[in-house]
Amino acid sequence: MSYYKIILVTIALIFLSPLLIPWPDKLEYRESDLFYYYFYTDIDIKQAPRISSNYRFEYISPDGSTRETNLIIFFGGDARMIRNYLTGLGFHLYNYSDNGKEELWISNDNHRFTFSIVINKKKDVVSLIKTMR
């Protein structure tokens, strides 16, 4: 193979490599799943306080009317630390829904995404959800 063909094949592989990366519709994983954690987890979700030692992550890819969503689900814990974290990011509580089980947090400065806190007291689960607008 000539030198030029090797260069062309290398360039083609570089440009086509993103097509080889799997893009699942929904992915559930833990922080110990290093590839998924570093590739799919949004920085704000990575930096969220860990309110429980038992938690997992989810990534939902944008498809049609579905927006890109990143979330961390805690099994146990208190949502106050998450509220303080969102306040520190410049977000404020905008709305309650479902009798206070879901809180919508928005920012006056950043309109690209929103956060939600969903609390299921029966199952002792707290979720922090970041949704791109």
C-alpha cells in the first residue's frame, strides 16, 4: 500500500470513528463503569453532592421530541444538599408539581437547560435530573 493510501485510510477512520461509538436511547450505569461515566455524564451531574452511598446514573439521548437528559438517582438521602448545590449554580425553585414530589429549578441567566428534583418518599429515592431545552 502506498504512503498516500495509508494517510487517506487513517484520515477516513478518524472522521468515521464517532459513528462507531454506541449511542443508546437510554443507559443506566454506576460511577464504577468508567467509560459510561466519563463519556455520558454531564459535568453538573458529576459534581452534584452525593447524598447517599447508593446511587446510579442514567443518560437519555435526544430522539425526536425527547431532549437530552442526564440524571443521578439516590437510594436514600436528603434533598437539601441538592437544593443548596442548585442554588450555588445560580438556579432557583420555579415550580412544584405532583403535590411537592417534583421541583423544577431554572436560572434567569442560563436558558439552555433546567434541573428537576424528584422525591419518592415511599421508595426512599431522590433523583436529580438535568434536561437540555
